[in-house]
Amino acid sequence: MNRVGLQYLAGDLSGGNARCIAMLQAFQEAIRDYSTPPEKTLTRDLTSKIGGFVSFLIECRPLSMSMGNAIRFLKSRIARLPLTLSESEAKTTLCSDIDRFINEKIVLADKVILRHAATKIRDGDVLLTYGSSCVVEMILLYAHELGKQFRVVVVDSHPMLEGQKLLRRLVVKGLSCTYTQLNAISYVMHKVTRVFLGASSIFSNGTVYSTVGTASVAMVAHAFRVPVLVCCEAYKFHERVQLDSICFNELGDPDAISKVPGRVDVNYLDNLTDKQKENLELLNLKYDATPSDYISVIVTDYGMIPPTSVPVIVRGYRKEYLLI
Amino acid sequence: MPDTQALVNDFLNKLKKRKIEGSQATAKQTAELLRSVISQTRMPYTNQAAALIHSVKAVGERLIAANPVELAVGNVVRRVLHIVREEDLSLTTAAMAGLNLSAESDDEDDTDRDNHPALSAAAIAAASRSTLRPPSLQTLLEDVPDSAAVPHTSSSGGDSEGKSKSADKSSRSRKLKHDVIEAVNELIQDISTCHELIAEQAVEHIHQNEVILTLGSSRTVLEFLCAAKEKKRSFRVFVAEGAPRYQGHLLAKELVTRGLQTTLITDSAVFAMISRVNMVIVGAHAVMANGGVIAPVGLNMVALAAQKHAVPFVVLAGSHKLCPLYPHHPEVLLNELRSPSELLDFGEFSDCLDFGSGIGAPLLHVVNPTFDYVPPKLVSLFITDTGGHNPSYMYRLIADYYSADDLVLERRTTSGN
């Protein structure tokens, strides 16, 4: 648990799916090592222990929406454990439930998304993606394996510069790529045929909550009449609604803005006087909310749905895994 | 003459190597160079204006070819040509007015011979007067006859007169050069003081407790905001850093030094923050004849976000940035691609950028454009040194500053006659 927390803190582990899987696997270990203290019921004690772990993780880095949903799932499973089970049986049940969750909701869901999304890629396409999303990366590599001929435009932004890692992985596999930064998006959008974006979560009013800058990409694509496809597993959907990016967001390290890696000539903000520092504020947002009118279709494991169908899935289909 | 040639070559070199930063500096140096060219031009007896125009065009063509993306150079060249034409015209009308009086006074001699040239001279004078000054209701009602042929030069009407005319001409040639150089000095003065004139209008637009957004760094914007601060308006500024040059950092530093509350945000956060912003104020690289703006890269994205959130998008531009050309395919033709090393470290990705791999073409392209085109429908207001204007009005300002004959500066090579 400590290891995972520290990985979050250091930023080694990023991306909704990766963080969620790592957290669930850490919970599995914790459950296996757990033993009920005397005079306490398994369910209540385990729930409070999980709560303690969650607080620790929040200290390291605020939870992502996918992690929040997974924790709710786990707590509901613990609550539904029949009281007749012995401790070891309960533990094995819980661990297998977690395994099934990871398998069905993430791994298999991704495979279904791949198949759906690959049908939307034709030969001669120019596909644009922003930042680094594991689902989009899988889609691009899968389509390349299928033999489709297309080009990829990777758009990146400071300070995270996640696109460079994605770029490296794509070029190694032999995809021809163009790399640019977010400001140049109006320049490249003339040639782009499809935009593929990942999401951290999708809210019930169809708003896509994703890495900061995604909204700008979707907006410019919409202005140039380029279809925007958001690829997101259904477990990330949330019943919350949000209209803008400010009400609920995560703040990153402000000093990351003033530092530009690899460019010594642009360090203008070193050596500020006190008077300058008191007037200057550095704001590093991590997420932003893309309005649903910029999204053409959302590719999920339930199929390809319009943004207006998200509340249907949240209310209607989510109950099924809670009742398993 | 050799002096100016050396100056011209030196300036051409600086333009080709992109050593001059900023359109104001470029415009000023171009104007000063053209002033030297004009003062060194030898003036023939007849057609002085044409000689001046020819020499300015010759130098201007080379200057524009050295850096076609820096539109301020072409703007200043065309402004100077317009100045030459205007000064020539006003001198002609003054001379013609004087000539008219003298022609009428000795009416008895050679009435036939004199009347004709006098008439044509009067007609030319009337026509040139009408082009220089707006027609009054009086002249419109009087229905001036169709002698509205554009008076090319004054020499057509003057040959039939004699000594008086030649004396006039030599004094006029000196006067023309003198007037033109005076007007060019005024132009240089205008270019230097454009920031102050624009900054004076700041108080009308920035109210108390407003939030302003800007991207990158522009000296005009800096002066504008500081002028508002001087007048005791308190407001916040969000500065987007403007990758990959990160000039937003510079602007933020300047603003906090002058005591303004500034927040530095990333370019990716512009859409997120713009809902809390009252106004977007940016500078421009050039303003085209249709009201479109050639702006630092990233501003089209900001303009679209501002339109979505109904935030006014205000562009500050000195009049030397107003270009009489229409933008055709501006993303490609009026753009410059900078070095990819600003985006990617060559060392890390050198194997992908290599032409020697597999199919003989690099797998990785890196795109780093300098400018963005913002269409006129996204701009709410232009603030220039002459005041605030709608994008749809910009074509009218061009008629004030430029002549239609100067739009195409390239001399056509004689097409196989």
C-alpha cells in the first residue's frame, strides 16, 4: 500500500486505468494479509481499514473518478458478504471479486473498445490524439496490426509532456507520427480526419472529464468539422454533473509551470524578488471538462453511444455488477 | 549612392537572418532606410514622382523578398509609395491652381493655344482636387464634366507653357523631395508612438475588478494594461504561457514588477479558465485587409474559446501592422516553421528522425509553426492608434493609407514581346 501511494506521489503511475488497477491489486494484498481482530465483525472492520488506506492514498494524490468507483464497488461487495462465510472464505471471495472486476471492467472492456474503435479507422486517415491515453494507444497499435494505413498526430502540452512517451512507443512499433504542441492545433487540424481522446471520467450530462487541454482539442476539432471519438470504459462513468472545469478539479505542482525541461534559454521565472512573488500566482490545473456538444461519439464496452446516453448507462446498467 | 547600397544590403541581411525582432522595429528601420533611399535619388526634370516611385519600388521589392512573412516591411514600403503619390498630387493641384490664375490673367494672347492646355490643366486640377478632398454637395450638384481621367503627372499640361513653367518645375522637384521626406519622418514618428496612442484608450475598456486574459507577450498589451493600472483601475490578469517560446513568462514577470495581480496558466488551461474571464486582449503580428489577424500561434484556439463563452476578443495593433493584402491560405503562405528542437530533444529522438531507417523516410515529423490565422468573425474589436474599429471597417483604413496601384510590387518581366 505504501509503495503504491508513493508511486502516485512521485507521478510514476499515471492514467486512470493504471492507477485503478494498481490500487485494487494493493487492496487484494491487504485483504489477503488481513485477519479479523477478536470481537469485531469482518465486514465493519475491513470497511474501516479500507477507509484508512483510501485516506492515505488521497494524501498522496487525490483520487481519480475511476478509483472512486472501484472503491465504491469494493465497499458494496464487502457489505453484501453473507454472514455465514468464514474468514478465509470471505477473503477468497473478495479477492476473486476484485479479479473479476479488473478482468471484466477493464481488461475485457478494453478489448471490446478496441474492436469497436478499429472499425472507425480507414486507410488514409490522419488520426489526432492528445496527451497519453492507454486506451487510445491500444487502439492505434491494434489498427496498425490489422494492417490499416494511417498517420498519427500526437499533440502534447507543457508541463506534463506525456505525449512524448506515447510518441516513443508508437514510433517503435513503426507508425508514422507527427508531433506538435497544443498551440499549433489550428495548424494541424486542417489535415486531420478523426480525433481520438481518452477520458478520466464521463459525467451524467455528457461532459467529458479528462486531462487539461482536451477541451481545447475537442473545440478546435468541432470548429473544423472533424469527428471526435472519446474512448472510455463504462466503469468510469459517474452520476455527478458538472458544467465547467473550475468547480471540481485537481491542482498540480505550481513550480512545474515555471520550469521548462531541456530548455535553458526560457527560464525567465528564476530569481524573482519578493515583491514580484507576492503578485504572481502559478496555476497548474490537471483536468478540464469538455462540453458534450463537442463530442461526436463515446466508444465504451457497451458499444458506441452518443454523449446523451451516458446517464442511461449509469442508472440502468451499473446495477448489474453490484448485484452479482 | 554607394552609401545607400551598403545600407540596403546590410538591412537585407538582417531581414534574411531574422535578426530584427518585432514588427515595430522592422517598420521603423524600413522607413528610415527608405528615407535615405529617397534623399539619395536623383530627380529628373520631368516625372519626378515616377522616378521616386521607381527607386522606392526597386528597393522595396528586395526587402519584401528577404522576409515575406514580416508583413510590416511591405506595409511601410506601400505607405511610402502612397506618400509620394499624395505629395505629388497636392503639389500638382497647388501648381495648377497657381497656373489657372496666370492662364486666366493673360487671356488675350494665343487664346486658342492657351485655352486648350489651360482647360486641360483646369480639368486636371479639378479632377485632382476631387480625388484629394471629399466632394462637397456644391460640386456634386454642379456636375463636373468627365475629365476625371487620373492625372498621371503634371508634365502633360505644362509643356506648352514656357519659362515660367520650367522655373516652377525645378522648385517643385526640390519641394517634392522635401515634402516626401517630411511625410516619411511623420510616418516614423507615428510608428514610434503607436504604443502610447493605443494605451490612452485603455481606460475606456478596462473597468474595475475585471479579469483579463492574454497569451504570450506583446509590448502593446503590456503598455495597455499598465496605462489602465496608472489610472487606478484594479484588475487581474491571466497570462497563458504561450509555448513553445514561453514568452508569457516574460510578460508575467513584467506585469508583477509593475504591481499587477497576475496568474500564470498553461495554454491547455485556457478553455477551463475562460469562463471566469471578462475580456481577452492580445497583440497581433499583422492585420489583413479582410479584418483577419495573423497572430502568434495558439490565438485561434483562444479566439474560438472566447466566442464559445461570449467573451470579447480585443486585438491591439499599430497602424503599421495593417496590410492591404487579402489572406489566401494564410496558415501555409504567411507562416514560418521554427526549429523542432524547441519541442523535442534531438538526442532522445534522433533515431526516429533519421532518413536512413527502413523505408527511407523519417517516421517522425515535428511541426512548430510561428503564427496562427484568426478569421475576422472571431474578433470583437480592433484598437489601433486611430481608435477602435470593427473588423469589417479595416478595409476602409487601407484606402487611407495605401494606393491601389501599389498592391502588387513585383515588376512584371516583359512577357515575350
